[in-house]
Amino acid sequence: MSAAWDWVSAKWWKFDFHNHTPASDDYGKGPDQAQHKQISHKNWLLNYMRQGIDCVAVTDHNSGAWIDPLKQALHEMASEGHPDYRHLYLFPGVEITVQGNIHILAIFGTDKTTSDIDSLLGAVKYRATKGKSDGCSECSAVEVIDEIAKSGGLAIPAHVDQANGLFTVCSGSTLEQVLENKNVFAMEVTDPAQTKPQLYIDKSLNWAEVLGTDSHHPAGTAGQRYPGSHFTWAKMSEPSYDGLRLALIDGALSLKRSDRFAGDPNTHGQLAIESIVVNDAKYLGRGKSFSCQLNPWLNTIIGGRGTGKSTSLEFLRIALKRKGEIPKNLEKEFFKYSQTSINRQDEGLLTDSTVITVGFRKDGGRFRITWSNAENKYAIEEETPPGTWSASEGDIAQRFPVRIYSQKQIFELAKHPQALLQVVDDAPAVNHRDWKLEWDELVSKYLSIRAQEREVQSGLQEESVIKGQLEDVKRKLEVFEKAGHAGVLKAYQLRQNQSKAIDSWEKSWEDSAEQVRNISRSLLPPELDSQHFDPGNADDKELLSAAVDIHATFEKLQNEINAIAQQIDGAKSAWTQARPGLEISKKIATANQEYTELLGQLNAAGAGDPSAYGVFVKQRQDLDEKLKGFSKKRETLAQHQKSAEECLTKIHEHRAKITKRREDFLKDTLIDNSYVQINVIPFGSKITVEEEFRNLIDRGNGGFDRDIGAVDGDEGLLATLTQNPNKTMEDKIAALKSLLLAIHTNDTTAITVAKDRRFVSHIQELTPEQVDRIRCWFPDDSLDVRYSLKDGESFKPVEQGSPGQKTAALLAFILSYGSEPLVLDQPEDDLDNHLIYNLIVTQLREIKQKRQILVVTHNANIVVNGDSENVIVLDVKSGQTRIVTQGGLQEPFIRDEICRLMEGGKEAFDQRYKRINAGR
């Protein structure tokens, strides 16, 4: 089993926002308080570790006394090897009681200490005993909130809907002042179902709602909240003040309460690219490997023009054997990515020593696929166990599915819907690959049956010849039988047949005794190997005794079988002695004697060749047998004809299956899609039908244009497929096939339809197998793609759309289905920001939890508002593409790079976070 994936950049962390230690005077309140207050710092931490908590805010009442000791204990535990130890992030904080007895949490970065909390308490004029829950700051709620922000902390009103909470204590101007304070954007809510104050609703506020334990007791205390019982999942690269702050500003996109979300948000698709490593390409990986680590969700590659963003994706296409998916008219444009560079001036981006390695996660396993340009060699390896790689077999494209689309590819798919059909067919729900295997098997079976049918028919043509030969033999026999010796000859013929039948019957059982003896010899089992058993042991002795009994039983049976063989020998001997004395044996002997005497008389009288009669008798017997064989052949022929018809029916039914699968898949995939509609047109492939048909009738090199015609033409066979709108397409195809078959069989009515007599001759010269293939042929389906930019209104054919509208329609489809990793190269080209946000960004957010996405983009909206978990920044240094940095949006340096490199970067952050100046 492979090691767990500790991926780069953002992930979800279990964050408990509100916790107390013995530094709070009410910790452990109850009959066992004194005992609870004796808990050690390490045991207090272990309570959270055992619950799988990642981040703990230490928020004692008006005190930070336990913060430094907890940090020290955590540091010591890291090297002690406790079985329950797991890494834990401590966020220093405090629960401050302000005027009006309102509780406000202050949470700081992990680097803060007890001293920082003491400084804050002094700044808010808290002069009561530290740790007391009923002590109170001399400052108002607004003043305390501002001071927390000034000190570099996050102000979060505590349990706003419970006792000492903002919404239960405050009203009027006091509440309004807090609600208008820009330093508050999150609150602790115990029951999210409770109605918020009208003033909060009127101001259209949308503070993040977090959940903490507010634990005052250690784990296992009955009837009390305990560490880890309530928490909030927070999405960050690495737990930090900046990461937490942006998660709170982000709200629902980056926070999940444990009372509203029961699963694990760190789940991801079963298929994911873990890494792309390039060595010794022309501009990537020379001197130092280019190693790009990926996240299981949304990865975005950004950088200036010419920094190698698209190159890394095209190298991924090479390593995963996806070059064949590039449309033919784009192959020249993509050729440079797979061309070896000869000199500095040519466009090739590979060198002779280029090696591309792709790390791939699949169904819990870890693989790596390596491609070497030196020998164009591929290799698959699997990690079993962790750290050990062993060779693995299989087809790379099939085992490691991925979808890679450049903007130009998408545009080509929009222009040529037939190319889009291949994308549909690759979907698991359609599974065209397996359908095609079954189709080929059915067609092969049909062709085989028809070949057998023709072979039997060929054999039946001899029947009339055999009948003629039989008549001649019968006439010759009559010559002998009319010579006055008919009785002798007929008796001889009868007795010969009887003797032959008796001989055959005797032969069928004459070896029976030996067969029985063979059974007897193989019956006796071998002796039990007694070296493993001790006769002195009661259990072993019992077993050995049972084995002896069994062996004795088989010996007895063997003797009985040998006795049967002897009885068979006796029966055979008795028969041998009795046969000559049977009356029928005597009559056979008499007939032979009379026949021999007759032949002597005929020979002496010169009445003809005396041996001819026996030959003719034998010939008649043989010819009779052959005629019986023709009857069996006719039965076989009828069976072949029936099987061929049944197989052809299955071929028709199987052809209908692929259309139905395509229709069902597109219907299910696009059921709620307001941007695109795609319908299947059965047998409607106008682009490929002429090439298919010409190849079918062996005229792929052209010719017979008037007889073959063209789809949508005025004359010819193919024109009939688009004429007669009252007929179904299937009926038109059947009529076309019938006409071809009629011409092949020289049907005079069908021949008159042809424009060129040479076309008739050509069709009539087709081989039987070619004719059979015509019966199996169907044109492929086509797709009708329509788009709408008005939320599902007035769908139009995609051919009528602008480049941006065509791209939008196809992107809407591509983003609608699939579980394999999806790689997009600048999908935003030709799209305006409205389409980018409403189409790409919205769908990326929806699908990335189920499938990994990797996007090369110049558009900040995709990165920022698409909530990219892993931003990879590229630049060129010394002529080589390098990764400048990578991380999540919570990292300040990542946000700085986005704003520096991407047009509209700052505006995208403004739109998402609303407080860009404070957030960067």
C-alpha cells in the first residue's frame, strides 16, 4: 500500500476556535473541578491530538497564562515518540469580557506568546484577576475589537447566540456600532438555525460563522463539551495567521462547520496527477530538474508570456500517450513539442536525452510513468511498499486516463462536432472501446458463419452428380440380377451388410475387459506417508487406522472390478465360440459360398467380369452413404442461415446500443446546463459517410461519382440518405443496402437505376465477404451542438456562434462530466470576463472536489475566484523555465505574484475578499 498523499498547498484543517485550560477559573467546573485542574499540559494537548484536531485556539478567560507552557510541552512531545502524538498548531488567543459582559475572542498567529496576550489585556484596560470569567475590560466592545486588530489579532464575537453573546446582550446603537466595525468578519455561532437580529439582516452582513468547542473540561467528562466535539474545517496551505484570516474572509468557500458537514473535505478524486518532472528538455530541466508538484483539486499555472506554461502541459500529453487526441489540422502547430531540437534555431523543444516522469495517484495506489526520448521508451512503475518501485504492465492511456485540452483544441471540437463524438465515446458511461470490441466480434462471427454457409452450399452442388452416378451403378447391377441369379446376388448383398454390421458391433466392445482392468489399476490409492505421524499418539493412531481401512476397502473394490473383467473375458470367449453356430452366421456363410460358385459359373460361361458385381455393390453402398450426407448438409445449411440471420439481428441491436448510450450520457450530463445542448443524430455523420461507403464497395480511389453521389446531393445512392423526409434514417440505410445487393445478384429492376454500366459490373464483382460487410454497415452518428448565452433561452447552432461563444459551449460540456484529471491550456481565450466567471469559475468550483484540474491561465478570475488550491508561478531564468514559487491563495507571496503578473489580479481579489488592502 502506498504512503498517504501529503500534497502541496491548500488542504482542509480541523480548527477548534474556542478552548479553555486550567488558566480559566471555571475550567472543570463541577464536583471534580479540583481534579480536572490538575491536568498536565501534555495531557491537555493529547486530548486534542486523539480527536484528530489540527489547530487549537487557546482562548482562556482574560488570560494567556497557559500559552507558553503549552508551546513548550508541544515542543517536547515532538521528540518523545508518544503513540498518540500528531502535529498540532497552537494559535494563541484570549476570550475577553468587555463592557456589557460581552465575550469576544482574540486569535493571533502561532508565533505569539503569553506576553503578547498580556499586552493586549493591558491595552484594553483589563485590570481584574486574569482567568476570571466575570472580570471585565474597561473598554467598549468596539474599542476592544479595534485594539485586537491593532495588535495583529482577529476579533471574533464569541457564542453570539448564547449567554454573554453579542446578539443576546447588545441592541440598538451598541449593536450597530459593532456591526459597522470593519475589523469583524467572523463570529462564533452555536446554533446556525437561530434567526439573526433584524439589524444584522438589514445591513446585509455575511460574517463567517465558525464553531468551536468552548470546552471547559477534559475529554471523557460526561455531559460536557470536550476537545474535538465541535470544530470548523478551515482551508489553508499551512495553518498560519494569514491563512486563517483569508479563510474567515472567504467564508463558505473556505470554512465548513462540523455540525453542518459530517464528512472529510480532504477527500478527492480517485485519479490524480501527483507531479510532472522534466529532465534535459531544450528549455525545461537542463542543469536542474523541472519538478511541478500538484494538488488533488484546482491547480493553476501562471506566468508571463513565453515562460513555458503550455510546454509543461504538452510534455504531460507526451508522457501519458495523448498525442493522438490532437486534431489533424493542429498537428503541425503541436509538432514542436514532440520534435527533437537539432540546433538553436529550430522549433523542437526536446533533446536526445529528454526524460519526462509523471507521478500518478490511482485508487489509493501510487505510480510513475516515465518516457525517454532516446529510445522513445515508456515505463510504468508502482510503489509497493512505500519507497520501493517495481515494474508494472498495461496500456498507459487506458490505465491512467486524463483529459488534456488546449483552447485551440476546444475551438476545433466546436467547429467539427464529429471530433467531439470521440470525446463523448471516451466517457465511461458510453464506453465505446468495449462496445467496439463486441461489435468487431459480432461482425467477425457473422462473416465466419456466412463463409461456412457458402462452403456447405458448394458441397451441395455435388448432389446431382452423385445421384447420376448412383443411377448408373444401379443399371449395371440390374444386368447381373436379370441374368437369373438375382436371388443369389441379393442374398449375398444382404448377408454382406449383415456381416459388416455384426463385425462393427463386435468391435465396439471387444476391448471392454482391458478398459475395466485399466480402471482397476488406477483405482488403488497410494500408501499414506506415515513419517509425519506417531503411532504412539492416540490421534495419529486413529488416523493411521482409518487410512488402513480405506486402503483395504479399495483393494476389495479392485478385486471385484478384476472379477468383472474376467466375466467380460468369459462373455467374449462365449460369443466367439457361439457366433459360428448361429443360424445367421450359417446363412452368411451359405450366401458367400453360393456367390462364389455363381461367380465361377459366370466366369466359365464368359458372361462378364465376375468381380464387377462386388465392386458395383460397394459403389452403391458408398453412394447411398454420400446421399445421406447431403441431407445432413442441408440441415447444416439451414442452421447456418438461421444463425447468420440471428447474428445480423444482434448486430443491428448492438449498433442501436451505442446511439442509446450516447443519448443517455449527454442527457444526464447536460440536464441542468444552461449554456449548451448536444443531441445525437442517429447515423447522421455526413462528413465520414462517403469515405466509409466508398471503402465498403472498394472504390476508395474515387470514380462512379454519379452512381455513388454525395450526402445532400441530387443524385446517387448516398443522396437517398437525405431525401424522403418521411422515412426514418434506418429505413433509408436498409433501402440503400437492398439496392446494392439487388445489383450484385443481377436484378434487372435494380440495374436500370444505375447510371453507368461499369458501376453495375463493379458491384457484381464484389467478393462474397464484401457483400456480407455491406449488410453489417451503418453510418456513424453525428452531434447537433447548440449554445445559449441567455440562461437557457434561444439555443442556436454552434456553427453560428463567435469563436468565444463556440468555446463557451464546448467548455460547458467538457466541465460537465468525468472523474479523470482535466488539463486546460488557456481556456479563457476568446471569452469575456462575464463568461469566464459565470461559466468557467462557477463550474470549476463545483467539480474540483470530484476531479483534479490543472489550468494554464492568464486570467486572474480563474485563479482567485476559482479558488485555486495550488498556484504555480513560472518564469525564465538563464534561458530555462523555473518555478518561482507555488502555494495557496492564503500565502502573501502568492497573492503578490498574482497581482504582479496577471491583469485584473487586484480586482479579482477585491471581488472575492472585499478587503484587499487589509488582506494583502
